[in-house]
Amino acid sequence: LDSLGMQRHITARCAHFSLIPSIVASSLLVLTTGRQYCERYVEQLPLAILPCPVPFPRLMYYQLWHARTHHSAAAAWLRDCVKTVAASLRKE
């Protein structure tokens, strides 16, 4: 945004990201986030998905974990499950 001479104006903050679509639907606010997240709510709430009016880089998601769980078989299994699901979502 800096390179375009623009600034972000944060109007609201929310402790739970899943509540934001309802907040946006009952206000004049705008949410900029990934399309797949928004598509979950378009049929349930009075929302519309529009292209971002400025160039927007692809969102990158990362998994982070505490060092003590790095060698845990259960944690490694869960991380692999998350990675597999995320990879399948990219193909859609």
C-alpha cells in the first residue's frame, strides 16, 4: 500500500476470525482475506466477493509449532494432515 500512496485503516478488531463475516455483513465494513474463506459465508450471509481494487499478493500460510513438539509422532501426523488438506484446497 505504501508504494501506492495508500494506508490501511483498521476499524474493528475481533478475537475470533470466524465472527468477522457476520460483522461485515451487518455493517459497511470491508474484509480483505482469502477467497476460499469468504466463499464459506456468501450463501449464509448477505455478502459479496469482489476483486481487490489494488494489486494483492497471494496469501501464504505457515504452520508453526513449539520446538518440544517437533519430534512428537502425533504432532508430526497432525502437521502432515494439515499440509495434505491445504494442498488439496490449492487444487480447487
